[in-house]
Amino acid sequence: MFTSQIASCREISLMQCGESSLTDAELLAVFLGTGTRVQSVIDLAQQLLVEFRGLRGLRRLLEAEISQVMAVPGIGPAKYAALRATLELTQRYLESAVMKDGAITDPSTTRRYVSGRLRHYEREVFACLYLDNQHRLIMFEELFFGTIDGASVHPREVVKRSLRHNAAAVIFAHNHPSGVAEPSQADQRITRKLISVLSLIDVRLLDHIVVGDREVVSFAERGLL
């Protein structure tokens, strides 16, 4: 009874104040709905976030073998399927929202989109959004994968893939597994090099987005391009 009252209070808060008024644990608790025999739903949500190091880790849990997921207390087949469906629905929404009338027009939506694609990785991943001359998205592609410290970016391969997709412009994005989105000197150096090589084939770099745990940094907004 008490657990149900807590859940109702959270749901009322969400409806009255919006989802941004709730903590990560409270949002997860609203999704879970119920706890276990020995834990309230909020305690279960907090335990999951601690055990898997936040929402990013929880996303990685869903990419593990289903047997591993089923071993987590409070996550049965129904909740596992519902959580996967929720994340997929969110990703599809961002993929559709990243474009308006077929072209990318909203930088903030683009940042949310690439953040959703890259934030959960434990290693660094360098990706590219290929655009046509109307800035319509041709493809999102993960190009280079590294260790926890970084990914090696090969300009020749970037040029090759841009030509293959017949891109007129590109947006780069990569994550920082440390969770800190501040661009490094190495990030700035490789960006300048990529601008130089892409200019030889008349492909314009519109932005380079760095994804952290809670912050996303745009090179374009920082004046670094």
C-alpha cells in the first residue's frame, strides 16, 4: 500500500511538474512500477543505477545476453521487453525528429540524437552523419572504435566513406567514456585535419559533437570550426 502511494506521488509530480522534475531513480521507478518482495520500487531503481553506474550502464545491460539480464532482481521478461521497446521507441523518435521536412534544421535535436546513439559506450566511438546538399540525412555511421582512452581516426577512411555516400556535408560525433564532454587538444587537432582533407573533395564539416554523461559540446557553438 505504502509503495503504491509512493508511486502515485511520483506520477502526480510527473504530470504536474514534468518529467524533468524527477530524479533518474524516480523516472526509472515510474517505469518499473513495482519493486521486489524485499525492496520498494524506488530502492530497486536506486540499486540498479548504482550497480550499473547510472543510466548509461543500464543501457549497456540491455545489450548483454538475456540470461544476464534475467539474473538482475526485479527485471523479469516483461520489464526487460518493455524497457528495450521504450529505448527503441526513443531512438526512433530522435531519428525522425532530427529532420524537419527532410533536412536537419535543429542543432539541439541533432545533439540529443547522437547522444542517444553514443553515450552508453564504455569505449570511445567516432561516428559520422552524412548529409546531402540540402542537409538531409543520408546515413549515420559508426566509423572508429577505441579503448577507454580514445579512438584512432583515419582521415583517408573518412574521405572514402564520404565519397561512397555522396555526401555534401558531414557532422562528426564521438563520446568521452570518462563522462566529461570537454573537447581535448587531440579532438581539436583531428578536427582541423579532417576539415582540411574534406575541403579537397568539397565536403563541408558542419559540426563536431562531443558526448559526455550529462553534457554535449558542439564545436560549432564553441567557435572551434
